[in-house]
Amino acid sequence: MVAALESGRLDDAALDLVELGCNHEQQHQELLLMDIKHLFSTHAFGPVYVDREPDVPGEVAPMGWREFAGGVHEVGAVGSGFAYDNEGPRHRVYLEDFAVSDRLVTNADWLEFMADDGYRRHEFWLSDGWGTVNQTGWHAPGYWREEDGGWTTFTLSGRRPVVPDEPVTHVSFYEADAYARWAGARLPTEFEWEVAAGTLGDARGRLLDPGRCHPGRAGSAMVGDVWEWTASAYLPYPGFVPANGAVGEYNGKFMSDQHVLRGASAVTPAGHERITYRNFFPAASRWVFSGLRLAR
Ligand SMILES: [Fe+2]
């Protein structure tokens, strides 16, 4: 590859493939960290992947709302700079007036949901979510464990106390949806999310810092710290046509039974994120660095 790149003789089609390959590799870097965390969490001694200082809990800011006017909005990749095929074509959507929360849902918020029996009250849950909770016995986010009266979570720096002002992480779509209903709100659609994030410009939360590999305090940026579940099913945009050949398998064939997550996480390589980025996982997935923000 180095020789081919230095030759200067790669045509545009080949260079596009190289760029897609580099972006694909970045996705795998994030998946590797997700897998390492999961594997280490099952190890009897809870190994540490990255050593770092103990967390210093801070205050949880009260949740506020950002209001947006409905109407016709454009969403999708604009065509300048790299984007995956699933981010286009850019197209119009019609939105009603909406609001999104000005910060992520935190661990402190989630503890209130748990204290209110959120995991045991069917009225908050989608039918498939309720089935999954009863089948799995979920009663807290992924990696959480109750020890000596307090909750701990497994991180890439080993098992640590849950930090109240960090965003809740490793919750499934079902849990995110149930939380939102409990809170008297809902999850944003991916289009509401994109319109809201577009107004914040280049604001970024925490992306991959190899010395941390863990979300930071829930701040005001919409991109970073945790991937955010949306209410949207992962579907092709109007006019989407998969490419011919192997590249055509890249995204289109996964457009069933998955939900879109927006933003980026604390294990997403910096520069990989975009506000038009569409990540996607099945609704019961919890090993993703996934959290949520509310909408209404
Ligand atoms: Fe791959």
C-alpha cells in the first residue's frame, strides 16, 4: 500500500477505496476496544487496559431543553469530504416543532429510574424490551454491579465506582426507550438529532483519548462521549443505491432490525465523527458505548 500510494499512480477510484478502507479500519479500532472491554470484564481479575487516575465526581447539571422549529429541513451528507454511502443522498424531511435535552442522560438520572423500579414496571417498556428484560434479568446498565451498597461499573481501567455526572453508558435501545417514557419524554428521531446537532457546529465531547477510553462528564456537545440511541429504524435514505461489487455490501445489506445511533463515543477515533454519521446496532445491544438524550 505504501508503495502504491507513493507511486502517485492510483486513480481516483482506487484512492476512494483507500479512503473507505481507512475509515473502515477506524470503525474496527472502536470495535476492538468494545471487545477488549467485554472480554476483560469476564476475567476473574478484571484486568486494566489503560491505567488512569481515580475519577473525581462533580455536580450533575440540571437538564434543560433546546427548542427547534419544525418545517422542511435538509439532512444527509453534503458531498464534500468523506461520508459513508448510508449518509446520502442528502434530502428533505418534514419535522414538527421539537426539543432535545441539552445534555446526555447521566448515571445519576439512571439511578433515579432504577430506584423508581424502572426495570420492573412493564408500563415503560416496549413489548420486545419487556421480553428481553425478563429473559436476561437486566436490572442495571451493562457492566454495572452492586457492591457494598454502591454501584460499580467495569471500565477499560478496571472496575470502578459509578460516577454520577458521567453519561449512562452500555444501555440498549430498549432501556433507553423505557427510560425516556419513564421521564415523560421520548428518544429523538435521527433527523431531529441531526438538525439539532447542526446548530451546535463543531462542538465535540470526548472522543478517543488512548489514555482514558472512557466518557467524561456529560457536557453540552452533542457529538462525543457516548453514541446516542435514536427512535429511528436503520433504513435507506430516499434514492439510496448500494454500489456495485464488494463495496456495495458495506452498509445497505444491514438495513433491517437495527436502530440508528448518532454522535460518537469516547472510543471513536477523533476525526472519524460527523453529524451526518449513522451508526446502527440491534435494539438489545449493550456492548456499544451507547447512551441517550431525550426529546419531546
Ligand atoms: Fe470489517
